[in-house]
Amino acid sequence: MSKKQSIVALSSTEAEYISTSTAIQEAIHLRKLLSDLGHTQKHPTTIYVDNQGAIKIANNPIANRRTKHIDVRYHYTREKIEQKEIKLEYLPTTEMLADILTKPVGKNIHRKLVPRITGDSRLRGGIRTWKDSYWEQS
């Protein structure tokens, strides 16, 4: 989900940490919903983050001068990591599938990500258009 943050972040790391907290809230909600439907997860849900600093803040339970100003509600991330409900993994920005849906990306990244989203191996890194399909049928 793409959502405007209602708080001012002092750095990109802090902004990522805050948005990660929001993503974790959604993931926990979905875990509970699945559990209510009889599909309890035994392993932590993986959340991919493209900012290594945000992952370090989440995994470090000790507050320091760089993180003491971050609101306590965003440290929900730390709590869920400690409870082994969530785990954070680094994924470079160029590999983030959600980016193609939330912001403009270059042609090369677009060609690489579309087949991964659609699962269509026929795309082979390119974009099929209605013209391609039309000429193949003729």
C-alpha cells in the first residue's frame, strides 16, 4: 500500500523504519485473519526492506542518540521481531516488486519486474502489448 506519512521523518532511514512499522501492522493483521480461518503460521512473516539502516534500528533494542526521538509506537517493529512473528530482510531497491506499482521506474527495471509480478515467462524481460498478441494470432 502506498500512503502519505502523517509525520515528518528526519532521514530516509527513519522514513523507511516508520513505513516498515506500518507494513508490519498490516502483516500482523493478515496473520491473525489467517489464524482465525484455521491457517496458523509457524514461521515469521518476511518483510523486505530496501534500507539497511532501518533494519539495523529494528534489530537493535538499545536506543541511542540517533533513534531516541523516534516515537515509541514505531518500535512495534522491534517487539514483533523479538516475538518471532516478523523478520526483516534486505532487498535492493532495484528488486522491489512494489516499486513498479508505487513510483516511476526506468525501462530496464520495468522490463525486469513485470514478468516477476505477472508470472508470465513469455515476457522474457520485455513488455507484451496488444499489438504483439494480435500479430501472433494472425
